[in-house]
Amino acid sequence: MTRLSPHPHAALEYWFFKVNAGPVALLVDWIARRRVSENVLRVSIHSPQGRAVLFETQTPLFGERSFLHAERTVGRAGNVEWELEIEPGDGWIAPDIFPAALLGMTDLTLVSAPLVFFTGWIRHGDRQFEVQTGSSETFEIRFRRFGAETITLSARGRDYGNLGDGIVNTLVGDLEIREGRKIIGRAEGTAGLERRAPK
């Protein structure tokens, strides 16, 4: 919980999480603007129900209706609700470039936890989307050139080996490449996959 301790003397404080689960993506921000005594909850959602950005004023910044803790977040804004359990992973990122932090050369400190797992649900309008703990063994990448079909890479790795320096690699993986809905390439058990994690 110490990682989520508020900093009441900071002029601006900003907490957020982002989660993708199938067809839904949710970004939630809690923003404290202390010079103007304003706390704002901002919720951005993209789902089959549509896209929306919602704002609500909050007192205090984290209340019973909407909060972010190290192990859980719950909230509601407009027609968007969520209840998610959080499993923190290893590897916090907290840039500290000497002597910038020591001398207070910037007005911003940043701490990030990129390897957390979410479990629970997100509701948008009358539809509820289940969020299951993600696995680093499977992932999907989509990209598209202007005016062309979407290219999708779907990968599944097995027996990752630790190469050190936050790099894990598998020599035994499956890879499927689709152009739109058409499969244009497949490698079963012969794809080499690699992922990187902060130290």
C-alpha cells in the first residue's frame, strides 16, 4: 500500500490504471488539482457499446464509490462501472536520473507497475465484460496500414527460459498471421517468441 500513498503537498497528483479485456478497454484517472481544490474522476471506455469519456468531481479523491488500492479498484461514472481485483507483479518502474530527483529539477515523479494482472468485471451500459487474469504465454498484436486489411499476429509460447536482464525467450511457440479474417501464415511449435520485463 505504500506505493499508493497520497502526496497531499503535491500541487498535482495523478493516479490511473488501464486494462484491456477482449472487446473492451478501460482507462480510469483520479486527478487532484490542489491549487484549485479540485478532485476529478475521468473514465475513458471503448467497447461494443461505443466510446465515451466521462468526468465526475470527487470529494475526497478516493472515496467509497470510486477508489484505487494496491489490490483492488471499484468505481462508477455515468453508465460505466467496474470492480477489479489486482494482482501486483514484480518490477516497479521508478525513473531516478541522478541528480534530477535529488535536486528537484522536475516537478513530476513517476512510479509505474506495468506487470499487474486484473480479475473481475467491467460494465458499460447494459453489457458486462468479464476480465480474467492475463497470461504472458499468449498475446495478440494488431496493426493496419491506411486503406488495407488489419494484420493480426496471434502467438502462444511454451517453456520460457530466463535469459537474464529481464528477458525471457522460448524456442517452442505457435504463431498465426491473419490478414482480415484470412489466415496467411502459421508456424506451429517453431516460432521463437521473446518478451521483456523491467528489472
